[in-house]
Amino acid sequence: MKIRLAQFIWLAVIAGFFLSGCSEEEGLNDLGTVEPRIVDFGIQGLDVNSTVDQDTLTIRAKVPPYADINSMVPIVETSYGASVTPSPGQAVDFSSPVAFTVENNGTTRDYTAHVTYGGLDKKSTRLLLIGTSDAASEISNGDEAAATNWGLSSFDKAQYMSFNQLANNSAVLDSIDVVWWHYDAEPELPDGALADAAITALVDYRDRGGSIYLSGFATQYTETLGIVPEGKGPNEVGGAPQEFENPDPWGISFKGYASHDIFQGLRKADGYDYPAAFLISADTWRKDNKAWWVVVDNPDAFPDNGIGYCSTEWDGDRNVLIILAEFPGSESQGSCIAFSAGAYDWYTSHDVENTYMDNIHQITENILLYLATISAEIGQ
């Protein structure tokens, strides 16, 4: 009897708890008492950063640059039991602020939605990494494998294809914001990259507004793709016969361009009267592979259609080298960035940590997002 009484008391306590909780929670006993609210806002098919301010009844959302802001289907989450207009599933023109009215049992609230373009991020950027191997897992060059694996793991919508696969399925480029080829295996470009079908696919892609990042020995591809005039590709290509240890940190300098998007977030190097950043730390093993432009005594070696952003950390005025450059396209073309330096080394076979690897990751991320945003704004 005591057990049954205890059970009855315990059930009564639980029931009282839930009843009192429901009376305190707005509207759970009577849906008509729920204050109508918009609690979340999105756009169908897009990655959207949005906020809903309940004090000012203002919705602010940023969509990728490739979105058609004149016709998008909003996804509106309301408080329990409420309805909203414009009706769900209806395409809306967001080129100017849009009013959304949410209603529940005769009570209404009016929100104003402001939708604008925002830059791409690692979640929304459609990145294609290309190489000579049939699959990313089959890449044998340590530098290429490290760069490719970082790209695939850092960008949610990244994918890998070989040049042969791209030649046979160039339609994949229709939904790509930026293409990246990092090549480190040999100073000479591989046959797969020189196949007519692969070249045509990438030239057409850029002509439609797509942007391309070429790094390592792949900077030579600027000439192959006609991005720079014939004979104006990198004029010094090579590296050390084998990997070696060096007691000095190596890096880049970017005098006059410190505010550019591609140099944001880098850990700056001390001891220089111009902006510089290290990419590889002292005592790290390296190959010194590069395909860059030597301009000392020959400033015309660098193409007229390029913007030379970077040299090495010791060449602040870029009087000797151009190691990172952008080649903007025409109004309807995408852009291309070429970057090659001994400091841009993704992999060492020795057990010595590169303490500046975060700078390599940061500048690569910056370059890819910068180029992807250009593509999206053009409409690729």
C-alpha cells in the first residue's frame, strides 16, 4: 500500500510539473495564444547566412554571388501554428526589400527581408582540383597529395578529376567556381595536361567566366591556356636535385598589396620594413621547386597583362622576381592566379614540422575564395 501511494504521489508530481511548464510556455495549451514570429530564414537550394532581429522585425540574408536575386524561393520557419505570406514555395524578387507577414489567430507581425550578395566561403565554393592521377588517393607525389587532400577536406563542395576525366566530361565545369591545379612532380608539364580536349575545356571555362589557380610547376600552364602571350610564361623553372635542409625560413613579400584579399589573415614576418610572411620555417627540408618570372635586368620578362603581387621575402620591391601574379580576364572572362616559389612547399619527407603551414593554408584559401567570387560575380 505504501508503494502504491508513493507511486501515485510521484505521478501527481510529474503531472503537475508538466502542467505548470505548459502554462508558462507561451501557447502550448492554446495555439491561438502563440505570438507569430519568423524564427529562421533561408533560400531554397542555396547556402545562406541569415539573421532575424525580433526587435526591429528585420531579416538580413547574404546569398552567394551566383544566385539569381530576382527570383528565389524563400524558406521561412515560423513559430508554432503561424502562417506567412508570401506563401511558401513562391518565387520572390529580392532585388529590393520584401515584406513578410506572419499571422496566428488574427495576430500579425510584419518583417522586412533584406537579401544581398555575399562572398563565397568554404562551404559554398564549388572547387575542382585537377591532376594527372585517376583518383586523389592515387597521387604519388607528396606535395601534390598534401595540397589535394587539404583542398578536399577544407572545401565542402570540392571534388577531384584527372585531366583525362576532364577531357571526357568537360560539362562538370558548368557548375564549378574555381579550378586549381598544383603540380610538383616534374618541371615539364605532363602529357595529360597538354591534350587538346583538356586545354579546350579549360579555355572555354575561363571564357565563360570561370577562374583558375595554377601553383607549383603548373604556372607554366598560363602560356598553354593562352592566359599570357606566347613566350611570356615563367622564365625560370626548376628545383634542387633532391630535398635538402635549410637553416632559414623562406617566405613572400607583398609591398603595396597588404590590403588585398589574398593576403588577409597571414602571420606577418618581423624585421622587414614592408609586408612579408614566412611560408616555410627554419631547418625544414625543402625542394626549392619553382616556375617564376625573373625580372632583374629584364623587366619585360613579366607579361603586360599581369599584376605582380609578390616576390620572395628578401625582394620587397619586386626588382628581382615575380612569384605570385594575377592575370585578370576581360569583362566576361574569369581570372587566373599563378603562384610558384620554393617557400610554397606542401610536404616534407623528414620529421621536421613546418611551423608556417598555417600561412600556406591561409593564402591558398584566400586565393581560391577570391577567384571563386570573381567567377560567381561574372555568372559562371
